Amino acid sequence: MDNVYQQLKQFGKVKLNESLAKHTTFKIGGSARFLVIVEDREKIIGLLNFLSTEGISYFILGGGSNLLFSDDNFDGVVLKIKNEKIKMQNGEVEVEAGAQLGAVLALTLKNNLTGMEWAAGVPGTIGGAVRGNAGAFGSDMAGNVDRVEVWRDGEVVSLSKEECNFAYRSSGLKKDGSIILRVWFKFPVGDRQEIMAKVQKNLLARQGKFPPFPSAGCFFKNVKLDKWPGKKEDLPSIFLERGTVPAGWLVEQSGCGSLSSGGAKVDASHCNFVVNVDKATQSDVLKLVEIVKEKVYNKFGVELEQEVEII
């Protein structure tokens, strides 16, 4: 492994036996044998080729805001992507995978571009957000993606928006092992006052809704109205207008507010949050999630799907 360590150093900063809990918003996880922080796109490609050729297990880590790591140690390489370049050219915004959502929002605000207002106050990197098609307030990443550059099976490939197969909180990139390197967006020019008003409205809507404990954000996917098994007329009218039933409402209505398992707890003020209140482990969270799923299914006949990626 000494030889592997020396090889890894050519690609970025290497940390040995690094706690993964330190690199996620949930603050849960074992240690990685190697964590490599890479800030350059070419070096990311080089490292992926090296790991693939050598048959070394690896995992890609961005902002760590939508992950629940195992309590076990990872005997491989965690590649923390930190390439953060952003540039605007010929009406397109080119963003490297490690850039923060907030940095892209700031660029669009500066240039009176609309389409990223939903991301105000949302953590995470562009790579992870595009891979999982993150979104809020009825908008998502896919809305403004033009094309994506990925590493896949030793090749760097450019994919059109259609080839990414975006879906609600998911994409084909999440399923086929593609590693996002860069993303190109097309944002329409908007009215500055309207853009700023949307950002302020979204920030206000988030105020007080996030629990003061570590979490991975919303844990479950909302339920599309066309998947609702019961009578739609029994639902609140706002759900009918939006076309979705909030997962947090289902959890709350099933009597799961403040349920706990070990150090994990359902947050009573926003029931789609599972929070780490006291040194929770992955097994604490998963036990709690199974209880919640069962209670929601028994009451509504709905099988909740996780939005959080479980490793």
C-alpha cells in the first residue's frame, strides 16, 4: 500500500485513514484507507484511469450533502472532487463538477440570468446535483443543462441533455457509473428585480425549516400525484395544484414525528428530515427509516423512496 500512496500523491492531496463522517453533512461514516482531494480536471481523469487499471475500489465524493456512509471502514480510495472553475462563454455557463451550487447561482445573479433561483441556500456541488437532478420549488438541475462531460470506462464522453436521461431526483448518470467532470448550462436572461425577488422568497421559505442537527437534507422523495394510490379528493388542494404529495406530510400524518432509533431521529418540525442527534450510526438511521416506511405504507399504501444515497 506504500506504493499506492506514492502513486496517489501525483494526483492530489492524500489523507490516510480519513474519517468520512468529517466530509458529510450527516456526520456519519467509517474511515477511508485513502482520501484524495483533487482540484484539477486532468488529474481527476488521470486518477480514475489509474484506479480503474489497478483494480482499486473507489468512491466519488462531492459536497457530501446527500449521503449516508456505512459505519464500516472503506478499504479503497475516496476521490473528493474539488475542481471548481466556472466560466461564461458564447451564452453558455461552463461549470466544473466540484463547483458549489452557490457559486453558480452567484454568477447567474451577476449576469441577470434566470433558472438557478431555486438553489438559494442549497448546499452541494454541481456534479452531485446534476447526477441526482437536485431541485426545489418546482425547478431542478435538468431544466437548464445543455450537455455534460463524463468519465466512463476509461473514456471521456460528452453527453447531450437527452442522453443523461434525467428523472425526478435521478438521472441515467446515477445508474451507469458515469463520473461527471464538467457541465454546460444555458440560462435565459431575466428581469433582475424578478430574479432577486425569487431568491429572497426562496431563502425566506427555507428559514427555520432546517433542524439544528446534522442531516442529509430531505430523506425521502415526494410522491407524484399520478402514483397516489388513494382518493385524490381527500388530499389538501395545494398538493393537487403542485402535482405532488410531500413526503414530510406523509411521515407526519403517519405519526412518525419525533420517532427515534439510537442516535437518529425524525425531526418533528420537518418530518422529511432524519437527523443525527447523538452520534448516530448508519444502522440507527436505517432502522428508523424502515419503521417510517412501514408506518407510511400501512396508512397510505405508499412505498417511500429514499432521496439520500446510502453507501
